Amino acid sequence: MTTVDSSPSPTAWRALLALAVVFVMLASTGWTALQQHGVPGTARARALSAWEKGRVGALDLPDPHASPKRLAAFFGSLSAAQRVTLADRYPLVVGNLNGAPLTLRYRANRLAVIQARDDERERTHDSRLSAEGRRQAARRMNRFDSMAGDGRRILAFDPSGDGRAAEVFGDLDNARRVSVVVPGADTTLLTFERTERRYTAPAGMARSLYDAERAASPRTPTAVIAWADYTAPAGIGVDAVTGRLASAGAVRLNALTSALPGTSRVSLICHSYGSVVCGIAARRLPARVTDVAVAGSPGMRADSAGQLDSRARVWAMRDHDDWIQVVPHLEVGGIGHGADPVTSDFGARVLSAEGAAGHTGYFEPGTESLRNFADIGVGSYRNTSCADDGDGCRSGISGAEVI
């Protein structure tokens, strides 16, 4: 009788090891449970329902999922007073419409943030909530109070579930270079900014990069977007090692880059799981996206830079103390995110991350990682520093391309 060997193959064992290692990392970094967006009855859902029934003058309001060009034409047909009325009446809709004027989105989102803050303030006194529920409401109230501060340019905001947000640093309307910071797992409204360890949070990352870009090229009009406008993985589950959330995030990222105003060149600066989002998005990026740079990447859902099928230059870096290096870079049966972007076989331009000190230090001022991101962001490619102390990462780039 033939004996069938039912033990897992070496490839299957590697997949199981990858899953186990990532789960340990998730547990050790304290990631929290994921809450779902789009649940009926949320503030955003109610706002969309009201928008669908609304009118301005004799006009029906457009489909909020219409193309940015269609939405821009709609707002262009309105008077200034009509635009403001819509922003004030439907802030959670107008503030998230790609194609709406930026100043109108900033106004709408400030109103939406203030309303969310006031809602959370009421919840802090709600006796039906547990003590922990009231503490959570207080934390959200304080976060929203900060986001409503004078001078902040909130480009997107949704308080549903764990929440989504995006913030602009600089003049996005007139920028000639735009960098989009795409953060990784455990990104929520509560972690959008931090007082301590500020450069580990999306807002702090983007602010740090904006300052570094201005220092690198003071004459280049630039803007940086802290883009936490997707549902990131959280909790000890399969989301962090599969591509489901990254695929949904990539759709939103492509929509953003396609709708940015003007003719600016765009760089994606992607950290950790954010690099998975960027890898999937790369296949449909508009031509204006010239660079995709990843740091601390678990993989980009590709075996090589060529498989990304993008005209954008692909850059990669990893600090020697980054724990992500112990996660097996593979993809088996949908688990894992593919090859390691810093290996020579992958084919990315590998940059120095000197000074980053671990998985969350890439945006710390004074680090090689931040300086490299800034040089990419402003197009000063010849100033980048390669991981091997040579100039291989700059090969094929003739001179500076600052515009």
C-alpha cells in the first residue's frame, strides 16, 4: 500500500512561519481592533443619504462617486455663496469630494471635525457608556479639538469607526512638487498625530518631510499630504498579512493622485503596510506620479519592481534595526506580500536609512532616510545617498530634476 506524506511542504511551512512571525509582531506593538467603515447609521452614511436627496437651486446634487472632472465642473457652475452653503450643509460629503475646490474642502472638514468633537464631548457625559467608553470619547474629543485648530488644512475626514483623515502641509493648489505620505498599520484618527514620538504618526511624518523638502530646495513650491484616508490593518488577524485592505486603499490612493490640482509631479512616500498599498496602486498610477519610495516594507505584492508595471521610479530603504527584516518576504495562497524591495533581485533603487533606528524612525529629523525622502520629493535625485555608499541607486538619472 502506498503511503501518502501529508506533512506540510517546505513552502507551506514558510507561509505558516510568515504568518506566525507577523502575528507576534502585531501583538508586541499593541495594535488595536479594527472597526468597520460604512456601517448604516454612521454620521458619514447619514450625510450621504441627505446629499442624495438634496438640491442647490434647480440642480440635483451630483453622485459623490462621480469623476473629479465631473465634480469640478459642478462646483464651477455654482456661485461662491452656493458652494459655501453646500459645504456648511453637507460638510462630511463636500470635505471628501475629489474635484471640489480645496479651500471649500478645508472649510467643510473643519466644520465636520468641530461637529465630531462636540458629539464626542456629549458622549463623555453619557451614563449609558462604560467608563472605558467615556475615556475613549474624551480621547477622540481631544484629537478632534486639535485637528480643528487654526491654520490646519484637513483634506479628508470621516469619524466613522476608527476613522480616516488626510492633512495638507503647504500650498497644494500651487505646488509644483507634491509628496503623499502613506502610513502603515494601526493608523486611526487617534494615532493620526501624537504629542510624544510625533514623527511616528502620519501628521508628524508629513510635517517633518515638508520641513525637510523646504530645506532641501527652498525655491521649489512643494506640498506634503499626510494621507491616512484608508482603512489600515489593526488587531491580531489576517488583515496585516493579506492584501484585502491594501487593495481597497490603493483604489482610494489612485483616486487622490488623479484628482490633485494643477500639473504637479507627485511622489509616494510609503511606510510599512503603506508600501503594500503603494505597490498595488502602482499599476494604475497616473503619469504625474514619478516616484514611489518605500521604507520598512513587508513587500509590495510583486516579485520585482518591473512587476509593478509602473513608469514611476521605485526606491526602497530599510534600517538595519528594523524588525520587519525578520518577516519572511513571500506570498503563498494570498498570505504575505511578496519579495523584499531592498534586495538586489527586486530591482529598486536602494537608499541609505542611516540614523532611522528601527521601524518607526524613518521620518526623524537629521536622519539619512528623511533627507533621501526630501530629495526625492523635490526631484533632487543626484543628492540622494545610496545604501552601499556608491551611486548605484542614482544610475540612469541625469542631473537634478527639481522643477
